[in-house]
Amino acid sequence: MSTALLLGHHGIRALAVEHHRGTAIHPRAAQISQRTMEIFRTVGVEQIVRKKSDEQFVQDGAIMAVETLAGKEIGYFISNLNEGVRDISPTERVFISQSLLEPLLKSRAEELGAQLRYGTDMVSFEEDSNGVTAVIHKRDAGKTQTVRAAYMVAADGAHSRVRERLGIAMRGRGTFSNSITIYFRGNVAPLLRGRNLSVIYVTNPTLRGFFRFEKPFDSGFLAVNALGDPTNPITDVSTGLTEERCLEFVRVALGSDEVPITIENIMPWKAQADVADRFQHERIFLAGDAAHVMPPNGGFGGNTGVQDAHNLVWKLAMVLKGKAGPELLATYESERRPVALFTVEQAYARYVTRTAPYLGTGGIQAVENDLNVELGYCYGDDRRVHENPRESKGRPGTRAPHVWIEYEGRRISTLDLFGHNFVLLTGPEAKPPKMDLDADVHRIDDPAFLEAYGITPSGTVLVRPDGFVAARTR
């Protein structure tokens, strides 16, 4: 959905083929990072996403661990979802369920010219030196059609058939839990006791997992990753599962038998941490879960997929418009795969430390600050995959910093200048260089801008369409 939307934003016609008959129906809660909200801001949906999030969830909640919701608190991982990060971006972190987010993206994608076909399967595909030919089948209508496109993006999930057909292997930690998510109804408000909690990890002798609740706290889900002895747990939670057993899990995690509970749905899923060997096969690209799978701890998975699309789409647009050669597309894998490797390991490290210490901490990455993962990932040749985004100072390969500036009589973020074209930002005394590149030029006379971008009044910064710094002269 995000790939189709972003292609439309760049004026590229796209066809998205989706097996399901419509947008998501299960309220899988997604933590939307500031970087993803910045991308949504670029295409004009940030405010509606924020509004819908406000309707569904209390903002700025904590991420914590308990023995049970009604019982003992173990500790806080994050006391407030946006504490200490509001200065770094014009956006904030939010929670919004996939069932509410997808229709917003769908509507905007269609406004920008994307074709979205639901209830449709890709039966086969063949690529050649000039493009990709696919056979698609609309199930309800019983119609089969052949489609020709210049490129194809396989965003077909963790069990990607396209990836398998191309013979691209996944490597990493593999599967470490056959987990479940239990969607249920029940008035849990009294058990929250006025606490503003976004994610509640549950650790007790019966199970390990986490809760998420929606307003007005009469519905939510419990994800369960492991059962029994914490030092030697049962990690196959889904085999032989019954609704009665799920009801027991919910009551144990709540720590109360007094709340009437109704089970609405049970979804099995695999906790994995793997990355594809390659993200590109000639004219076909892997994105999202097809390219990398990670446990939900940290909320990085969906955000990483959106950011894949954001990196790839402007490059496709430049090539399709004849502004760049196809070799530009090779930078998608070289830039995004190291970020995926880092992010997957960060999610795995959080899974181990928060849910599964029995897996052992030997050989795992140190848990980095969430901000470094969300906004501090880097592209470039100096082998630096992440850093504190407050310290990047406009260094090439890093996200261009956010600064509030006055522009044409209104207050905007520097990030609002990016999104379609290359942008050249200059200090008040700079002489813009001659470039074989179409770029919007903005002269900014603001000491805060110069400080944030690490330049003097005669310096310049060239920013890519995805908001990453391409070059800088101090």
C-alpha cells in the first residue's frame, strides 16, 4: 500500500495486487515511528493518521512489564512514548491499528492514481531485460489477465512466494516461537487503575507475552510467545490450541477472573528474525516482510517496510522518468539491507531481554536507544549503520535534520521542503554550485539551521527526495 501510494506521489502509475478481499480486518496494533509519520506527512496523511490514532488509543502511554495486569509491576521500558523526542521531528510516535490505517493509505493512494485490486492473486510472473510480465487472477470474477510492467516490487509478506521463486534465501535467527495473538472483548479499565499503558509485557510462570488495549478499554489483544517454566519454556503455543485454553491465558495475564471475557479471534504467527540474502533480482525488488522478518518487540517491522518503499520509490521514479540510469536502483539493496540487518537484530535483542531471557544474551546486539533505530539509521560507505540523530548534523548518508524555519510567511519544518525532488539548501552567503541535476534551491538565513546542518553561512547541503543528505559543503 505504501509503495503504491509513494509511487503515485512521484507521478508513477502503479498496480497493487492483493490476495485479501479488502483492507485489514484484524486490529493488529502498529506503533508508527516518527520517521514513518514523517513519510506520511510528505504524502499528506499525517494529520488524519494522528486524528484516527487519537480516537482509538490514549497517546503517550508507557511500555512496561507486569506479572499480571491486576498484579505486581516489574518495571518500565519507556515511561512515555514521546518523552524526550518531540524536538527531533515535526511528528510524534503514535499507535494505530492496521485495520484503521490501511483504509487511510488506500484512499490517498487512489487519489494519487494507484490501482488497487483486492481478491486478486498473482498466478505467475516472468522477467526479461525490458520488464516483468505477470498473470493475475481475480478470484470472485473468475477473470485472468496478463499485466506488463517496467518493474515489480514483491511486498508479499514473510512467506513470500516471489522470493521463493527467485531462490533468494532468508538467514538469521530463524523461528524461535510459534506464537499466537488472542483478540478479545472485556472491560479491563478497572484493572488499568488509571495507568496510561501502551504496551504491557506479561511475565509469570504460566506465560510470556504482551497486551494492547483500545479505547474505551473494552477490547484488546494478548500476544503469547511462551508457556510454562521460564528457563525451559514451551514455545509452540499454537499447536492444539482451543478457545477455552485462550480464555485461560487471557484471565491469567489479566490476573483476574472477575472480568467477563469474549474471545473474538485467534491468530497464529511465527516469531522470527531473518533477512533476505538479496533485495533485488534484476527488475524485481523485495520490500517489507518479504525482505526481512522480525519479532514485534520495539514496533520496528511495519515501519521498516514503509521505509524500504520510501528509499526505493524515488529511485524508480528517476529511472522511469529518464533522469537516472538503472544502476541507481542497485543502491536500494546496498542501503536498505544493512539497515534491515541492524533493525532485525535490535528487535531480536528486545525480544530476548523482555520476553525470552532463556535464549541467552550471548552474541546479541546491545539494545540501542529506540531513537537511533527509528531516525538514526544511515546510508553510506563508512560502515556506520546507525547513530544518535541529534549528532548527525547533516552528515552525508544521514536523515536531514528537522528545524523549524520561516518560509513564505509561515512556520514549517525543513522536512517539509523534501519529498519530490533533490533540494539544495544554502546558507545566506553561499554561491550555489553548478550541478547536472534538477534541484529546488532554498536559501535559509537562520542560525539554528546552520547549526543543525553543520555548515557555515557559505555552506550548502544537497538533500535527496527521501530526505537523506546526499552531499554537503561546509
